[in-house]
Amino acid sequence: MISRFGENVSISQDELQQLVFQCLEKAGELKKVLLLPPDHTRLNSMAGPITAMVYEKLTAAGVAVDILPTLGTHNPMTEAQLRMMFGDAIPLEAFKVHDWRNEVIRKGLISGDMLSELSGGKVDYTVGVEVNKMLFDGYDLILSIGQVVPHEVVGMANYTKNIVVGAGGSDIINKSHFLGAVAGIENLLGQTDSPVRRLFNHAVETYLSDLPITYILTVMEQDYTTGAMHMRGFYAGEEVDVFEEACKLARAVNITLLDREPKKVVVYLDPHEFQSTWLGNKSVYRTRMAIADEGELIVLAPALKEFGEDPTIDKLIRKFGYCGTPATLKYVEEDEELRSNLGAAAHLIHGSSEGRFSITYCPGNDVSLEEVRSVGFEAAPYGKMAALYNPDVLKDGWNTLPDGEEIFYISNPALGLWAYKEKFS
């Protein structure tokens, strides 16, 4: 393992380049390489600059390099998003688009017995291990690049998730998300080990072990005083200890434990990262263990334009809404289309507060208040709410407003997990 890490470490651009190049040197002679970075929704991961470093270094040596952003179910990246994430030097033709519904091949099947064991008997379906067919195009090295941070479906993001979800197919994406939902989001958030993580690791170890995969994992932390992002950890290697060591640091720097439960939490969704509730509901996932009973979550979402990032999922969210676990499970039993898209069902469960606190989305001009209310949220105009809770003025953490109201503010929910310390272990 190649690593540099620490809670007070801040890895510079020069240090990062040295670490990345060490990783490439260790890989030996290369002729054809596939890079698997995240998309722009992980903008703060530093995967963009790492990808650019690798591409420049390898192509200068005559290596053929393809880049497959691990979209999972997300929309394909636009040219503007590619340039924002990866810079201007990489030719656009180097970027390939992952089609999670059509451009995958099945390499194996995980038994219903294993799913029953993982879920405590709540589900017993089989899971097809499907990944993008490009992974089998004769690459000497597949470099999986990404950030380890608390995650609502698997516990901690990245590692094998980047392979079987980011570059995965519909069966494992849908069924793994539903497994996470029935396991209980509060039981998974911030955990290194989880039923879903075991599923992902088993899938890769059993059916994809012949692929030449090396992982580059980062741990990032924002300085809320200055707004600067710091790379606290860099880990590269092929084995699980790369991920487990990254998780230790991420749990230390990306989880904020509160001494008391805020009655009102305000979350801002950066327009560059969040244009859908599919992504924007990180505001719900990452704060749900902090908010007091009968509290309120206000989501400032100026760029909201859709609910799902996939047409089918968007339609299902509009049809059923964020209605909580019992109703969603009932709809899964009754509706064949929802039953065929269990990832959407899981999302409906995760995006509901289960009636414990209210959720008010505040969209800009691209989604109406009526549309927001139709999917089960409360709604208020962005302009009005941003005047009351100004993201240009508020500081991350506790704020007391001029009228005496106390709120807890989060400028980017993707950067961590917030929890009342009595609710988190």
C-alpha cells in the first residue's frame, strides 16, 4: 500500500503528484489503461486532478488511456461538467459514457441464501453481478479513483462500490440499494462494515478477481473557517486494507457528532453538484441522525430541475413520492415497475423522514412548488428562504439569527455525516 495520511495532514499538489506517480511506477509496464473516476457529483474528491495527472503521465509515455466516469444511475456528464471536473487538457474523446441499463455484462449470480443471511431474512432474491463491458477490453491496469466518505447505502463510499455500482448494471444497483434500505439507513451510515459492503466485496472477489484493479482512495476534509478543502489521506493499492485504513481516517474527520439535537437544520445544495432530489437528498440522509424529533430540515436547492437522474426513476418518484417505509414496501408488492426498479424504492425510503421531522425543499425556477409538494415534501421559494437563511452569510455549524432563531447550517451535505452523539456508535 502507498499512503500518506493524518488528521492534521494537508497533502499538497506536488505531494499528491508524487504519490500518484509512485502508484503508476508500481504497476510496471503498461500499454492500455482504464481510469474509473467519479463524476462531478464527487467534485471535492480530488479525483478530477488525479485523473488528469495519470492521463498526462501515461499518454506522454505512449500508453493508451480510456476514462469511464462511474456514473452509476446518474446522467452522462456534459462537456462543461467534464471540464469543471477534469480540466481542459484531456481530449473529450477519451471520456466514455457508462450505460447502466444496456452496456453491461453479467459475470455471476449471488445466491438468495446469501442475501437472506445479509438481510436477516428480509430479502432472499438473487443478485446478478453486472459491470460495464469495457472492463474486459484487455486493459493492463484498471485504476479506480475516488473518495471515502460516509454513505447512506453502503456505510462508507467507494472501493468495490465504484466497480459494481459506479460501473455496474441495473440488477446489482437496484438490489443492493434495496438491501441497504431494509437493513436501515441509520444502521449503515458511517460504518466500515455493512451488509451492502459485504455484498460488494463478495461480488468483486468472487467474479471480478481476474481484473487488474488498483484503488486510489482519498479522504477529504473542509476547513469550515476558510472554506478550503484539505486532502487528509491518500491510499493506493489492491487489497481491502487500503479501504479499511481510509475508513478509519474518514470516520475521524468526516463525522461531526453533536452534543444536542438541532430543531432546525438548513442545508445548501451547490448548483454545480445538485440538480435532482436523487442527489440532493444527501441533505436528508446525512442529517437525519442529528435532527430532533418534530424538527425541520430546510433544503436550499437553487438548481433543482428534476427528481430522478434517470427517466424511469424520475417517473417513479413522481408517481409514489417519498412516503416512508411501510407505504413504499406496500407499493413494491403492488406495482411491477417499482418492483423492477428497487433502487428507486430504496431511494423513496431513504428520502423520507418517516414522519419524524419535516422536510422543506426550496427550489429555484426549474421546478414548481406544486411539483415538490407532489412527491411528499413541503416547499417554499428559494428566493424567499435564501433571504431568511442566506448561504453567503451563514457559517457551517450553529448560527443565531438576528431574530434570535437558532439553526444548524451545512454548506455541502456530501462532505460528511452529522449525528447526535447519543444516536451514533
